[in-house]
Amino acid sequence: MTVLLPREKIRARLLSLIGRKRAVRIPPEGLRGYVFAKVEVEPLWRTLLRKRHAPPPAGWVFASSFVDEEDTDGN
């Protein structure tokens, strides 16, 4: 399975400046076999209303858990 993360937009950058991280969710159809799964991004207001260091909602994960720290060139 290949997970396609969305590009970081201005809203995500502003959220990270105030210490918030947006969660993402893989749709159920993306969990089958060899597929490209495009993640669903947590809504902006839900991110703002969640406590600052709270874990993501059930079924959601932070996008930083998918990113390989050594892969800095975007490939």
C-alpha cells in the first residue's frame, strides 16, 4: 500500500506555528492489498478545538508518523 499525503498548505503551517498537528485518516478502501491510498485530513476547526498535546481521535494518526525522517528530498 502506498499512502499519498497531501502537500502542506498554509493552514497546516499556521497550525504548526501555534503547536498543533493535523491528523490524517486512511479510508477503509485504502486498506485492501496493493493500492494507492489518499488520506483524509482532519478538519481545521476540529484541530483547533482539540487540546494542544492530546492524541488524535480514534481511527486517526498524525501525518508525521508516516514520514521517513531520512527521506528529506521528497522521493
